[in-house]
Amino acid sequence: MAAALEVQGVSKVYRNGGAVTRAVDHVSLSIEPGEFVALVGPSGSGKTTLLAILAGLLNPTEGTVKIDGEELSKLGERKRALFRRQKIGFTFQANNLVPYLTVLENVTLMLKLNNRYDEAGLQRAKDLLARLGLGDRLHYLPRQISGGQQQRVAIARSLIHLPSLVLADEPTASLDTERAFQVVETFANLIHEQKRAGVMVTHDLRMVKYVDRVIQMLDGHIERVLDSRADISCLANPADCTPIPVDALDPNAAAQACPSPY
């Protein structure tokens, strides 16, 4: 199966006088359709910059990003904007809902922009909002619902047009713990069911229990990749980690099987 997302040697360098900052430093990765990946790491590690590059919102200084085999840097501004609208779903910390459109209208707007609005699409939007706990809020305006509910509308909007790649930047930042788990679990299920490639940036390591792979970033580069269920579960809930016997440890090794992402 061809990768939905291919990133090769991507860097983003900022220069200010004689100072050089490598926000993203030679990152390479690929994500298959139906795979949900988490980007984790401390603030300033390059996660959000990388996400903006994947979204085609920021040009890399070097390297290539391909979505469904299409290299973003080879597209002109107009074609890139059209490509983003059709192929990429977004949900960022600022939900950017249209204030004068209802919950349902905010979601179906993506279908209208892509000339895919019909009865089937309308019903899919209603079903998706119901799965996200918003079935009774379809005709509310954004100002009439909570911040957490607004974020769930943004998640529905990111998925409704069946994009190849879905990008989420801290999608649970404004949610309580119970709703956060529900939303990310639903998000993961939809990505798997619809065979979309999903990338989620999160500081809440409890949420990685729902992903297929965890990519840890540090100082702009990929420091570690976790792809076993045991390692991911350990990261999500350190209490589940199995301590390594003392006599099996290197004197300089950690006393726990699960490495910290920070």
C-alpha cells in the first residue's frame, strides 16, 4: 500500500542576523492510509512547525512533503490551496468556526467548498456530529455551545470531506478528561474505518493509547519512534510499566522499561 504521507529530509531554518535556528531538522517519515500517529515532545521541539509544513501552510527550507504522491512544493499557491481543501483535514487549537453558521453548517461547509454537498453528505455530517456527542446541537451557533463542543465541531469538519490526511494540533486542549478520551477514541476509530492518515500533536500523553505509532521530537529532529503496543501503553500510563530487574540494568540505564518522551 502506498503511503498517504511521505516526508523526506525536511528542515525549517530561521535566520535572524547571525543566529540560526533549526525549528525542524532533517525529518523523514511516512504514514500509511488508516494509520494514526502522535507527535510528542517538549515545547519548542518542532512539533507544531512540522505540522504546519505537513499542512502546506509553511514551506520547508529543504526537503519534500508528498501527500498521495503529490509534492506540495511543486504546486503553485492557487493549486496548493485547492489541494489542501480537498486532500487535508485540519483541527488546530483555535477552532476557527464561522460564527454566523450553525454547527451543522460549519461541518457541511467543507462539502460545499468541494462541490460534494448532497443528501448523503448531509446525513454523514449528522451521523458524525452524533458520534461526537453533538447530535442535539446541530442548529446551535458556535457562541451557543461550549469551547469543548466547538472543538468537536472542528474535528467533525476536518473529517467530513474524506481527506487523505487529517492533522490535529492539541485537539483535546479545551476538553475535560472524560470527553477528551471519548473524542480521541472516536477520532482514531474514524481514521481507521475511513482509511485516512492521521497525525495528532499532543502534550497529553494519556491520549497516545489510541494511536498506532508515537514519534517523539526533540530540538527539531525525531528522537525516538514507539510502535509496539507495550511501549505506547507504557507511555500513556506509566503505572502499567514493568520495572526492569536491577541485575539486568546497565549502571547508567533508567530503572523503568518505559522511556520518558521528555
